[in-house]
Amino acid sequence: MQFLVNKRFEIINGDCYDVLNKIEDHSIDLILTDPPYNLAHYSTGNMQFDWRAEITNDVANWDTVEFNPQSLVEPFRRILSPTGNIFMFCSYNLLGKFHEAFDPCFDTFQFMVWHKTNPVPNIRKSSFLNSCELIVCCWNKGHTWNFTRQNDMHNFIESPICMGKERIKDADGKKLHPTQKPTSILEKIIKIASNENDIVLDCFNGVGSTGEAALKNNRRYIGIELDKRYCDASVDRLKSYNQLNL
């Protein structure tokens, strides 16, 4: 099923690999996406307390399905425009696999560090807090790059995790998506790595955070998502944003 709301954005409910095969060659200006981290293997289980909210270490069933970064290389190379960029959130356990898959195929492979200023506390006090996530970046020569001040262009970003009104909730008031990203991080990347009216693609759309960040910065957006609940939430979210900002 496909949702075509207007010419500014499109949310497609389907398997990303099937949908990517239908996208025109060299038509996407920025791929900004958040694939599964495959951290389920390392989970110590959810932790419940009388004095604070539950700590959910078990992310979701979709994180238990093995994700291979190599599977995205060829479709991304085909659909990316000659001036395009790729940014993908990942965790430490997959960084090497991303490098092995993408580095040979692009002129540049770099990474960014997102430091979460309010990470989940370490209740057992037995290790570091999990306060950082990684974002791998790939491009070829001639790519779009809106360099500003030297101090603004560090490969290090700080922000809180997604909280409060920004967090998309289900009917019971619980967070709908366990790894929803804050739009502030996504907006920064979009401003640097694309231009107005460019097409931004997120093939692991989740609840449409990349879409909202794209619309806020006058980009067009395509989101692909397998879970219909997330698709419905994304359509409602982006419709609401458009109506408030006509």
C-alpha cells in the first residue's frame, strides 16, 4: 500500500529492498536512514523499578533479524544522484561491516559521533553509560556540501534523546518507536548534505522523523517503512506538520 499525500512527501508501506528496486536511477539527493543495529544479541533484558520508569534494553523484534550493510550498497549506488550523500545511523558492532561494504564503492567514507546528553543511566554502575551512537557517511567527488564555519563542521553532534512532545506515542501513551531520533540531529545533516527542493530518502522510515526534518528545511521526502503502524503515524505526523506550516 502506498500513501501519496502531496508532492512534498511520500510514505510507502513495504519492504525497503522491493521498493528501492522501483526507484529511478540517480534520483535521490540524500539518503539519511536508521537501519537496525542488531543489538538484541547483547541485551541484558528489560529492567523494571518501583521508583522510575522501566529501562527497555530489548528494542524490538525487528532488531533480532540480521542486517547486512552489504545488502544496501548496490541499490544505494544506483539511486544516488552524482552529487548525493549517504548518512546511516549505526552502532559499534556494525561499524566495521559498514566500512567493509561501503568504503570500496565511494570516494570518501567517514563517520560522525552523536553524543546523547541525557543517556539512560547505568543502574548497575559497572560500565560506561551508552551515551554515543555513530553515523556513517559516504559520498563521491563533487557531492553537495554546505560547509559553514570550521567550528560547526566537527564530526561530533550533541543533543538529548527524543523526549516530550516530539516523542510519538501509541494509543496507550507509550512511545511507539523505541529508537526514534531527534529532528535536531537530522536537520543538521540535511542542511549540510543537501539543498532546498532536493529529495531526501529514508528507507527505514520509522515514525517519519527524517521526513519532518526534511519538510522543515524545504526538501522533498520519500519514506519507506515495513510496519504499517509506523507508516500511519508518519502520515499523520507529516500531514499535521504541513497543515500547521502552510
